[in-house]
Amino acid sequence: MTQDEIYQMIVDVLHDTFELDPARITRDANLYTDLDIDSIDAVDLAVKLKQLTGKRLTAEAFKTVRTVQDVINAIDALMKE
């Protein structure tokens, strides 16, 4: 899976799960300040991503995530394990 494919998957998840406008979901968008994702939403996002990838992001990995690009990088690294 390429980073572009991961990005599109994240856009789809954020749009479907949190009803966010896809135009707001850029790679530089901060999940918390730009997209209004709170800690409970972040857990929901992690669960949804696990369902889609079959792999679980560790709590430690998810603590470092701030932007959409951070999520892409974390999933990309996870998929290469």
C-alpha cells in the first residue's frame, strides 16, 4: 500500500466516521486543532484503521500522531513490519 493509498483511506475514514469535509483533510491538517478530533474520536479512528489494515497501532505510536501525515507514516511503518 502506497502513502497515497493510505492517505485516501484516511480521508475516507475521517469523512465517513466523523462527517468531515474531505477538502479539510490535508496531509498537514492537525487532527486535534484543524479537524476537531478529540481523544475518544482518536480511539475510534485507531479501531477503524485496525479494521481496514488488519494491524493495530500501538498506543505509543498513536500518542505521537498529530497530523494526517503522522497517521500515514505510522500506518506505512506498521504495514512494513
